Amino acid sequence: MRSYALVTGASSGIGLAMAEALARRGRNLILVARRREALENIACELAQRFGVEVLFRLCDLSEPLQLSGLLIELEQGEWHIDLLVNNAGLGCAGPFLEQDWGREQEQLEVNVLALTRLCHALGQRMAEQGGGQILNVASVAAFQPGPWMSSYYASKAYVLHFSEGLREELRARGVRVSVLCPGPTHSAFFRSARMDVSRLTGSSLMMSAEEVALLTVRALQKDRALIIPGWRNRLLAMSPRLAPRWLVRKISARLTRPFTGA
């Protein structure tokens, strides 16, 4: 039976880069995103370039019924999925009380609920199959509160702690769980979150999605629990532990606010 890696949010950014990095290593893929045209083009290109099978499924992960349909199809299709990459994510930037609640809810549906549900459904199948691997994508934002993006930072903190807990739970069942915490990365995320990151253009803090994916795939092969690409990002993740919480909040607010237009 063929094995597949399932990648969510695969039409751009880190998700697309991860799909390419995995295909380059001979992995068959199931790509999940909302945009049909983008997925069709990506699937065709990766299949032709690397000689792997690339399937795709349209799914808006902020819609629980669509996610249910995807999970039913995956179960009935009986594909052997031995790697889940939970990459899909949304962001809301600006004062929390001024946000449209619909966007906030979509963010939490995708970043928290859909990710958790996919881990539950596919994690069960992996345990029954005798093994597998899960990669959940969080952020360096997970290590501190983020005024002006409070719910986004909180959602990534959930992903970090959930993934670390799940790793310990599933280890005895042969399922390995890792969490990726990238820093600022060239992608469509900032545009969809309505953030102005022009001042980071050309900055050494901004990594390419391809670089993040390459480092991540190497870390997955070594079964790293926590993956933080780049020494600057590791420093950013570590620094909140060295300061009092009141100071962490103040610094985070001062750093985040200029990018949100608040």
C-alpha cells in the first residue's frame, strides 16, 4: 500500500515549500487547501518534476462540515497516511475589540479546532497502523503573549503545548509528534492578516519558506520534538523566559503594534 504525506494549507508559503521538499524526497502527497486552481497547478507540477503521486482535496478548514467531509473521504479512501503536516493557519491583526468576530472565529476554527481534529482522526489511524508522524505548525509567537494579535498568539501557544503533550502520549504507540515554530517568513500570511511588514523587507529576520521547509524536513528525519529554524528565532523563543511577565507583555506590545496598524 502506498504511503502519503497530507499537508494542509499547501497552496502557498510554508505549506507549499513543505510539499515540494517532501516530493523531492520521493513522498506521495495529499494536498489540502481552499483554492482549486492553485492546487491543480501545484499537484501537476510536483508530480511531473519528482515522479510522485500528488492528490489534492479542496477544504475550507474553518468550516467544520467541510472538514468532516474530508475526514470521511480519507477514511473511505483507505489511503495510508504516515505523515500529517498541520500547516494551515490564519491571523487577525489589530485591536481585538475592533475585529470582526467572524474573522476571529475562522482563525480559531483553523488554528485550534481543525488542527486538533485532524490530529485526533489521523493520529488514531496511525496508532492502529503501528506508527506515523505528525508535524503541527505553531510560531515563535507561541512563547509570549501578543498584544494587538492576542488571539493569534494564544492560538499558537495552544498548538505548541498541545503538540508537546501529544508527543508524550503517543510515543508508546509509535506516533512521533513534532511542532514547528518559525519566525517571520516570506508568505501570504501577512497580507491575509492585514499586516504591514515592509520594514522587514531585506531583513535577516525574514526567512524564506523554502529555507524553513528544508530545515524542518531535516529535523523531522531526526525526530526533533521542537523545531525552531534559525538562531535568531531560537533566541526570540528563549528570551521571554529570562524576563518578568510584565516586561514580556510590554516588549511584545511595542514590537507587534507597528505591524498591525493599531
